[in-house]
Amino acid sequence: MNPLSRSVIPLTLTLAAVALTAACTTGTAGPNGSPGAASTAGAAGIPGMPDPAAEPAPGVTAAILFDLGPIVTDTGGFTLYRYDKDTVNPPKSNCAETCSRTWIPAKAGADLVVTGIDRALVGTVTRDDGTEQVTLAGWPLYRNVKDAMPGNTGGQGVDDAWFPAKPDGTKVLLTADTWQADDLGI
């Protein structure tokens, strides 16, 4: 092999790798190749992750978490909780003012999305402030403002009154379901 070929091959491979890397960047270009707007990231700073402060479309979705099993989330994937101090018959939210700043009522709407949950269990209740809140089996549903990403369950068991809702409206209890134990029975 001639010496020129030995130096051209690594140079060609290096240039190809640089070009491929440049093509895979997440930036955008504006008109005439000028720099465009930067990609947006969720509150956790991870591109492509939803921002927990953003309001998702109203709705409830069944999901399964590895550690807790079946739960209910909003359409953004954030865990929805029920509050043991609320009443079911008739449905009434007992979380207002200061409480509702930490526990955001799941807003209802005419275009309520219901996925993987019996539609007959989903309803609404009018809160004291006049807004409509989603209910599941009569329980008003809430999002915990401290859950930074979809699937977080930081509100689990808070004040022995807040629990993620299951798709049938019952609450998730810590290790109450036998399937949650691992192979060692822990």
C-alpha cells in the first residue's frame, strides 16, 4: 500500500465522523443558515421532556409504574393523586387555597381524554372557586407540584392522606400489593 493511501484513509474516516456528528446535533438553523432558536427543555432541563409547569390537555390515563403498579396519570404522564379528606358521595374537594398550590386540581374540560379507564368512573365536580375538577369513582384528582417529571410519585403517602389513584379509583398503598415484592420478598 502506498504511504499516501495510509494517510488519506484515516483522514477520510475522521472527516466522515465529524460530518456525521455535526448532522446529529439538536440545534436548528434559521434563514440562510443563521443560528436558529435553541431547542426547548422541560423544567428538569432535559430536552424533549415535558415541562411540569405546562398544563396538559385535560384527561386521565391508566399507566403502570414498576414500583407501584397500575396508577392514573394526566395526559402529560404526571401522577394523579386522591385525597383521603375529600368526600365521594357527593364528590367534594376539601383541598383549597394553600393546599391547592401544592396539590393542583386536575382540570376538567369538554374534550376530556380518557385512556385505559372505564369512562363510567370518570366525572367532574365543581370546586368552591367555580372551576371544574376531574373525579375518578367520585374522588377528586390532583397533581403534586413537586413531581418534576412524568412517573414521579413524590406525593405518595404525604400526611397519610395523599395517594396515587388506581384506574378503578382506589388508592395505591405502599407495598400493599403482593406483586410489588421482588424475588427476595422485599
